[in-house]
Amino acid sequence: MADFRDCGPSRFLEGFALRDFQPDGGPRIRFAIAGQGKPLLLLHGHPQTHVTWRKIAPALARDFTVVVPDLRGYGDSDKPGGGVDHVTYSKREMARDPVALMAALGHRRFAVAGHDRGGRVAHRLALDHPEAVERLALLDIAPTATMYARTDKVFATRYFWWFFLIQPFPLPETMIGADPAFFLRKHIDGQNRTPGATEPAAFEEYLRCYRDPATRHAICEDYRAAAGIDLEHDAADAGARIAAPVLALWGAQGTVGQLYDVLATWREKAETVSGRAIDCGHTLQEERPEAVLAEFRRFFGG
């Protein structure tokens, strides 16, 4: 039986309450919740937390019941060990948490949007739990297997952390731990194309979490899983296609939009795909929140 605990109001998502969800046998998940109407799940990426949705979640809560968790290993959620082959951070296991959370809240079927790593979790969620996903929005990603299969010098240079973070423990953890603030700042500034989009208070919140050695290890385990067991799961499901309608949005100035035909990559994986580029870098919901909000309202029906 799942257990909930109130954790007070959110400092970053206006009108949202913070709660902890503790499922039987699973990690404790911190999440924010507000609103009424159809359920909408928002999943963040790396190096952010649920706070990345601060600019659009309150507006969405006027039309939806909005649920915004920290992924396992991130933010204030639990950070379990990686296990054999980093299986604990496989996207299959990471997807179980939000499915269990939504079910415990009474939502067996819901819409979901994921940015960056959250989009990869959402992709696996839609494949493994098709009955749960009504509509799916994916922000600034191409499929993981596609990106690895098409890796070239340009991609490896721009997304060097895909290859740095997967190195065996404790190399990346130790090197980042020498100056977490420097690594985090370089990472965020290197991906955003909108100065000030991640304001100082949000950066400090991300840094608070990034300073935790358990968070840094979990992040590396997430990437290690993506380069190993996740690819095995993707290969086993090579013929599977996402049944729910998919909205793909990407930054016109970002690496994904410049190196891939984003719509074409998702049409290889899903039945129905629409979407467009937005004039920004990687973190659309922080750089161009009004544009993302308009697309979400149109696609999710708010």
C-alpha cells in the first residue's frame, strides 16, 4: 500500500503543494501537485529537477491536475543504488515510479510530457504502459538508440557528457565532485541559448541537489543505464511503436534540432507524430515558456 506525506508548499511552483510518495518496495518520490481537471504528468531532465517546470506548471494547473515529480535519483527523491548493469536506473524501472504515483492518486490514464531524461523515461513509459498514456509530449530529444547509432564527432563533442558520465565509477563522480558548481554552470550555459532563462534562484536549487554525492552518482547511473541496459530493452522492442499521439518540440538553436530530423526520428517510433522547432536552445520550458504552454494547451486540450 502506498503512503503519502505532506511536505509543505512549493517555493518555486506557485500554488503547488509538495508531497512524498512511498510505494511498497519502491523509492520515495518527491512531487508537486496542484490544479483540477484531466491529469497531466511532467517529467524533468538532467541536470534539473521538477523545478524546471516552474514557469508553465501554475498556468497548466488552471486546466489540469498537474503532477510534477523528481525522478528517482534526482532532486529530493530517493537515490537507490544502481544494481547489476545499472538496472535500477534503466528507463523501464524509472518509468515505474510515475506510473505507480499516478495510480495511487487515482489516475490510471493520463497525459505526460518529458524533457531531456524525462522524455526518455516517458518514451519507455509509453511502450511499457500503453494503457496509461493518453498523449505524450517529448521535448528536445531524439530516441536514445537513434542518437547512439548515429553518433559522430559533432554529436560526441557537443554532448560529451553522454560519454563522460558513463565511465566506470568513481571517475566522473570524483571529477564533478571537485567543483559541482563549475560543472553545473558550464552544462546549463552550454545548452541554453537564452541568457537568464535559468535565474539565480533556480540555479541555486539545482546546485543544492547537485552538491549531494548520491545525486551525482545516481545521474551517472542514469547515463550508464542509457548506454547499456536501455539499449538492450530498445533492441528487444525494435518493432514496438508508441500508440498514443506524440508531440515533439525541440530547440531550433540546440544540438538535437541541428543534427537530427526530429519528426522523422519519432515517426520511426510512434504511430502519430506532430511538432515543431521553437527558437531557443535545449531547455524549452525555461527559455520559451509561453510557446511551450501554448503548444501544450493545444495538444493536451486545455
